[in-house]
Amino acid sequence: MLEDYRAHMRAELCCDADGIMATMSAHPVYHSYGSGIGADSVNVNGRDQNRAFYHKIFDEKTSVIQVDERKSRRVHPRPRP
């Protein structure tokens, strides 16, 4: 399970949708509640919607991940080819 998590995070950092999808179940469901107000909430159901969600955040360059290694730093995604 830990290796799947690491592979998933590496794929997210590299904007690799195929790598991300390889770590997901047959029918992944993702919920993000944000502030809980309207557009901040995300509900993604199934492989097609999950793949589209990741492509959208990569294209919009909103897939910024903050990693805490004793101090926070921002890791910006590499552009997709």
C-alpha cells in the first residue's frame, strides 16, 4: 500500500495521468470539500472522470502539492508534453 501511495504521489508531481491511474482501483471515487461552498467542492466518480479531473488540474496548473519535510516548500508541476 505504501508503494502505491509513493507511486501515486510521484505521478502527481510529474503530471503523469497514466501513472496516477495505474495506482487507482477499478472504480475510483474522489471527494474534496474545499471550503464546502459550491465550486470548491469536487466529486469525481469513475476512471474517466478521475482522468479528466487530473488533466484539468494539470492544464490549469492548479496541481500544486505542498510537501512538509521539517519545513514546507511548494513543488510546482512540470509542464505536460
